[in-house]
Amino acid sequence: MIDDLAASLSDEAVAGRAADELHDLVERIEVKWDAEADGHWLSIKGNLMEMLRKTAPEETGAVREEMVFAEVGCGDRI
């Protein structure tokens, strides 16, 4: 899947639109080294609710418009 994604994002016809979409969703990406775990931690900061809405398969009904807990309860930026 990563290879497919990398190939798609490398296509000039797609790259500009993809970058625009990502800028709307992702505010910041942080990568930190954890020596104790001997690995990296990746943290994506941004509009989580919109990420979920755009990526959830519609047929599952996993993310619906009436799901406003993040927008009302603690803000749409988690």
C-alpha cells in the first residue's frame, strides 16, 4: 500500500491536489526518537474529525454527520 501511495503522490497530475488536501488536514507531523523503545514515534497533528470523515468507507457508516462529539465536546482539532 505504501508503494502504491508513493507512486500515486509522485504523479504530477495528482501531487498538487493531494498536497492541497493534506494541507487542509495536517497541521504538523512530529517524529521523535525513543531510545528506550529503540524506535521512532510519529505524531500527526491536525483536523482529526475531517481526516476520519474523508477516509472512512461510506458503506460502513463509521463516521456520520451527526457524530459531533469532537466538534462540540473538545473541538474538532484533537
